[in-house]
Amino acid sequence: MNIFIVSTSWIKFILIFIRKGLMQSTKTLTRILERTNIIDTLVVSGIALISILIRSLSTQYPLGINGFDSWYLFYNALLIAQAHGNWYAVPPDVHAWFPWGFFIELGDTIGLPFIVALLSLPFYSTYGVNAVYTVTLFLYVALAGLGVAAAYVAVSGLTKSRIGGFVAAAIIAVSPALTVKNIVGGLPKTSWGGVFVLFSIYLLNYAIEKKKPIYGAFAGIPLFLAEVSWGGSTYIDLSLLAGAFLLILLNRNNEETAKAFTLMAIVTAFLTSWAPNSIGFLSGLAHGLSLLIIGALLFLDLYLKNILPKEISDSRALLITASAVFIFVVAIVGLSFLGVTPIPSRYYAIVNPFYQVTVPIDKTVAEYIPQPITSMITDFGIALFLSIIGMYYLIRESNLAGLWLLVLGVISIYGTSEQPYLFNYTAYMIAPLAGAGVFYIIDKTKEYKAKIIPIFVLSLVGVSLVADAGAAITMSNVPNEIVTSASPYPIINYAWVSALDWINQKTCPHAFILSWWDYGYWEEVIGNRSVIAENNTLNGTQIKLMAEMFLNNETFAATVLEKDFHLYPYGNPNYTIPVYIIAYDAVTQVNTSSGEEWYIGYPPDLGGEFLGYTTSLGDIGKAMGAMTVIAGYPINEYLNTSLITSEISYLNSTLGSIAQYDPSVATELNELSSIIGQAYPLAWTPKAYNSLIVNMFVEALEGTGYPVIAPFSSKLEFISGLQTTPGTPFPEIHMVYFQPVYVALFSWVKGPNYETYIMVMIYQFVQPGTIIPECVYYG
């Protein structure tokens, strides 16, 4: 890491030292070098240590790979390590496209596993899988440190300001946006991409500033790593193109810039061409050509500058821009005429947010839903505003490297506002821009000898960083998702771990798993089984079919499995593959005067008194929301909102008059109304009661020997105080096509007279009348 933590002044002195020889001011130069290098190294190392410590808080919990995508990246790293570092050993992912065998491209899932595998190789012969797993767990330490170093060198190089570099590094260290996915066990592709891009900016700037184009070739190496670890080649290409146009329009292009960029492009294109399959939606070849075209554009500008008369040369930027726009429009129109979509829907949804709301899957994924400015401020703090000043400075003063950072910042901020999944990349663009902004403020105020302004700015930044650090510490101090069941509450339980272990140990190797797509990578990697949908499934038809299966009755689901997926039930003459379906949610066991009773869901006032109302954080909530949207079903076919309004109306009629005069009653009335309102995922219509997803929960819970109470059948009454009326139990449910084989129940939260569990249930697809072994309950 110390290789990168070198100030530009250090490098300048080294060059002077070499050029003038050992006889010129050796002692003085050495003393200055040592002082500068040591101070910078110590400060940046200290900031990096803070970053590492914040992201290490989650190590006090059970260790596990964090999130969903990280499990699949770990799996790829393991395959590469088993092949002794051969990154071509990772086969195309055919699981999520059963039974047709189409593959999912590996370009944006190969680079980071390749790095993990290489780091694991020295220990793999001794420790095997554990070596890869350990590197995967703790690679976040390197990310936390390298991110700080990258921000520092990029800003100190662009601005020649150590203060600006320190501010950028500190913003990275305490950023809340870099906590959720960047803690122990996380392999955030976008974050690694951001770090590598910053190192590329630093090296490209150095090549231009020192008029040493050869260093552009070195800049191509981290840029290559950014593209194969993140997969954002299209974004990088377009941002470099925009930066080049800005450079030409501002008349700052020169021969050193064109040479340095072209060498960077050649190295990046050459290395990228060796990557397996493709990167993003452009092939490695097309990507390399696009970079070289940008280099050709820079040389074309220089050529025109030399041959055109002065009065025309001044307008060459407009001529080049007009020509490029004309070619672009012709290409778009031509592709559209041929029926080819020139911009993939994922990128088009960022460019045109009105398009996004027309795509069912995009409407249901939180990471694709536009966020308000308040969320942006929460994620990025004061750096969001300082970055605007940094953009102003760069457009006034900077070369191609700085203008590239400017474009990256503008696009990433806009992109994150539309699709928040980019937030942990955007932080790496905002931080250096903010550092440049702080430098510009301090530098300009020196002219007016207003010393109070820099002090005020730095104090304001310091207070903001303390607040950001507090938020980052809170967000980091949580266990990994595999032991929190993907719930919004960081409470440990092992329901998913238990269920996945059962799948791995008790099902056939060729068994097939169906579940909602969120958990697909867990089932593929930990369960080691093929799945119908996982986190990178791009086939919207398959996801829609899964939604329809859960939302209709079991006969409909069985028909889909046979007709659409060619999967037949156990006991059927055509049976070849064991098929299992998984669902999960919270369930609550209540101790009443008549005995134990089950409720699907958890109390909205979790931990407080149970009032007969529950809500969902798992598959019930997704069924009565995301699944209906993706299936194209009207939500009112499944949710009866009049149940909510009638309950609240009853409360108002009984307590409303008292609440007018008694503030405590008014407060209680508001709380009760909120609890009832939050129970809307379980305000079911008859169609919801007959759905596969609901029947799965009811049958699994009835298997414990206790009745399951229908939601909204138990009500609040005010006779002699607040009372809960007895609820109506579900009739016994025994599905004929799906039989429970394993139910994991783990205690989650205890209340005054109840206990809430996380339940993961596994059903097997069977021929009606076929008997399978008794269901196993574990917890």
C-alpha cells in the first residue's frame, strides 16, 4: 500500500535527484524526502486504520460471507483456485436458465474472484477451500485501506494539495455509503471498480503533468482491473469520451495527453481482451476499439489544430462535436431500424427514469427505485455539496484526468439518485471531488487573507465526518445477512443456514430448487444445487412464472412446473429430477388461555404487547407486493384494504372522543392505528388464502400440532379496557402436489406472551397419492 501513498512532491524530488546526480544537495534533498514521505504515510495510514476498524466491527458476530452476490463470487474464486489460477476454468452459469442452457456472461463476475484466487493460491495446497473462504472474508481489509490511499493520491496529484488529499481520504474512511456492503465477507464489485479507477486517474494525471506518456501504460493496468472486477466498461468508455470532448472544448488537449491516453487505452484493451467471455454488453474487442477511437479523436484534434487556419481552428471543437453527434444519431437510428436495442434497459432506465417505472422487475427492486435527496445526503453527507465545488475547480483548471473524474462524478451522482445500487461506487467519486473542493476553497481564500474561512470550512468538514463516522459505526456493527435471514433487523438466527445445510446433505446432487430469486445464490453455492432463479437471472419470463406459481393454487403451480419447466413430480412416470420449493418468513407463537397458537408474520410492535396483528418481512410481504407486480396481477385481488380501514374506524369510534381530551389516549390511538396499518400484507382476500405461498405456511405450521390463526380474525375490543378477541383457526391443509420435508424454526424475538421465529420451509414436488418420509422440524 505504501507504494501508492507517495506524494507528488516526493516523486518530483526523486526525478530531480536522478537528473542532477548524487553530488547536488544530497543531504538536504534526503532530509526533505524523508520528512514529507513519513508524514504523508503516517497520516494516510492512520486514516486507513480508522477505515479498517470501522468495517471490522461485524467480526464480533459469527463470520460469514456477506450478502447474496458475494457467495457467487466466492464460488467462482474457488473454481479458479482449484484450477491453479486459470480464470478460464469458470464455466458459464447455466443453472438459472434451466432447462435451455443459456449462459449468463461472466465479464463482471470474473475479475474479483480472480484476485481472490491468486491471493489464496500460496495457501491453497495446505488449507484448500478454507484458504479461499478466509481471503474472501477479509479482503474487505485491503479494500478499506486501498480506498483511502486511492482517494489521497488522486486528489493530491490533481490539486498538489496534501490537505485536499487528506480530506478525501477521511471521507472514504468514515463514509456510511461504504459500510453496508464493504464489511467483513463482502465482495462489492462496484467499490473495487471505484478504487481501481482512482488509481488510474492518479497515474494518468502523473503521465500528463510530468510529460511522461509512458506512465499512461501503467494507468491502463488498474483500469483493466476496474473493468474486469466491476464490469462497468460501457460507463468507463462513455465517461472517457465525454472527458475527451470537454478537454477539446476547453482547448487543453496536447500531444502528451493524447499519447498518455492512447498508451493507457492500448494496455487496457490488450489485457481486457484476455478476459473470459465478455464485459458488460460490449465484447472485449469492441471495448478496446472504443478506447482507441477516443485516442484517435484526441490526435485528430491536434492534427486539425496544426493544419487549419487560425480562424477555423478555434471552431474545430464545435466541428468535431457536431460530426460525432451526427454519427451517433445515425447509428442509433440505424440500429433501431434494424430492430436492435442500442441501449440496454438497465442503462436506459438510468437515462430515462420514466421508462424505469414501466419495467415490473425494476419497480419491485429497492436498489432500482429512485431515492430522494435526503437519502443522498444521509449516504454522502457534506461531501455531496463539496463535490460540486470540486467539479467547478476541475473544469476550470484540470487536464484529462481531472475532467474524467468530473464526468464520473456527475454521472455517478445522477445514476445513484435513479438506481441506488451504485451508492458504494459513487462514494469513491464524490470523496475526491469533495477533497478538490476543500482545496479550492482554501486556496481562493488565501488571496483575500481571510484565515477564518479555511478554519471554518475544515471545522465544518470535521463535524460532518464525526457524524458520518457515527452512522458508519452503527451500520457496520451488524451480523452478515446469512445469519439474519435477510431481515431488516440485525438479530442472529440460523434458519437459513440450517435449511441450506439440509439441502446440501439430504437432497440428491441433481435436485432442483425453486424459491424467490433473492436467495438463489445461497441455494446454488451453499446448497450446491441448481435453481430456477437467482440474483443475476436476466430472464424475466422465468421470474414471472415463479411469481405466478406462488400467487396461484398448487394445481396451477404443478402445471407450470410440468408444462414450462419440464419438471415432473416424484412418483410420476416421467419423473427424473427431484424438485423442491422453498419459502421463508417470520412466524409468531402466542400463548393464550386456550393454548399455543400460530400467527404468520411478526408483530409490527416487535417485542411489545401482542395485539393480534402481524406483518411480513419475508416472502409473504414479497408475494403481496413484488410478486403481484411482476406477475401483472391487480393487488386488490390479494389484499382487502377495507379490513384495515374498518379496524381503524372502529378504533376511532371507541377512542376518538376520549382522545380529544386525553393526550395519552390520543398517542395510544395513533400507535394502534399505525400497528394495524402496518399489517396490510396479511389483509388477505379469498384468492390470497388459496395461494400456494399461504398454504405452504399454514401446512408447515400446522405440522407442529398447534392451530394457525387467520389474520384479521382476532380483533381489538374495548369493554373493560383493551382486549384481544379469539381468532379463527385455519382448517387443516394438506396439499397433494407439495409436501413439507424440512422446516427450520429458530427463535428470533420474545415478547410478553409470545415468541417470534424465523421459519424456512422446504416442500417437495410429488405426485398426488405418493407418500414421502415424515417432515423434519428443526429449531
